[in-house]
Amino acid sequence: ETGVTQTPRHLVMGMTNKKSLKCEQHLGHNAMYWYKQSAKKPLELMFVYSLEERVENNSVPSRFSPECPNSSHLFLHLHTLQPEDSALYLCASGRGVGIKDEQFFGPGTRLTVL
Amino acid sequence: AQSVTQLGSHVSVSEGALVLLRCNYSSSVPPYLFWYVQYPNQGLQLLLKYTSAATLVKGINGFEAEFKKSETSFHLTKPSAHMSDAAEYFCAVSGAGGYNKLIFGAGTRLAVHP
């Protein structure tokens, strides 16, 4: 149990669908992150939030839209995705973006785009 | 710029044999270094971390890693492999930049055979 939960664990969607991924951390952390993990590629940092403010958008296409309503919750809204967006999406939290320390990861959402 | 190189995308050992997973890093500032493990269909779990204290770091499940500045290395070892160690292992570095950004290596998949 890492204290970071993600729902759903699996998602299959068509290219015209709109769906959202949810992440919740129970660790009292101030920073939250979205990563994309594709087969045979290193983890890609997508977005970073610090105290609900986005501090980095790592050249992510606009079909991915993050939302951080409070420091415990993070969403990733998806629309008009492409098959190459199929991947494992991992959420992580950390004590603070200015603190060099480990990040705590959720179990991920396995996304398949048809 | 920071980077991480993991030599060997696949490593196979016999049960009871030494495990050695290699990680070399590049960093313009004193690095913080991490090893994570990922079991199938799960998120990343922290094994151990180096944060400029002792150069030999002990982690969970009998793993340890040694920080060698002269070699820019942070190799992960375990004296005796167990079947349950079969997983993917990721080395990561944090350091430069205004916030805690982890740069991950491509990962090494460890297989343990009887």
C-alpha cells in the first residue's frame, strides 16, 4: 500500500470518447505528477502540480487535460485520443516540488485506445 | 542536463546467484539517486535512495546500491536472487532544476530461473 490510488485500473476507449483518470493520495503531500509508461520507452513525465498549480506541462498534446482541484486529487481528462496513446498512466505524489526526495507511485491505469 | 543509462535491458540469473543491475548517471549538480521496482500490473515501488549521506545504501528485500562519484555509477546488487525478485527495475536521478524532477532510465527486466 503506497498511499496513492488510481481509478480505473483498466480503461478501453474509442478515439471519439471522453474519459477521465483519477488519482488520490493519502500521504499529505503537496506535489502530484502524471507519467506515461509505454512499452520499451522510459517513463515520460507529463504534468507536475504543486499545491494545485501546474508547474510543468512537458509538451503534452492538448487531448490530455489535467486537473488538480486540491492537493489530494489529480485528474487526467482524455478526449479524441489516438491508438499510440495506449499506455500505462502512472500518478505519483511527493512532499513538495522543491524537495529532492522520492516520489510515491500509484498502481497505474492501463489505457487501451481502439 | 541529467540522464540515466541502465546497461542491459534484460538480465537473467539463477536462483541464489548474485544480482547486479547497472546504472550510470549524468548530472550537473550533486545527484539524488533512486532505484524503483515494478512488478507486473503494478506501479513503481521505492527500493532505496541515495541522498548524499552514506555511499552504500541498503534498501528493502535485501537490495543495496553503492554510489561511486568517480564512476558516476549507482549499481544495484543483491547477494542471492529469489524467484520473487523477478520484476523490472528502474534507476532514477533527481537534482537539477527548480523542482523535484525524476529522470528515469529505460529499465532492466530481471528474470530469475530455478
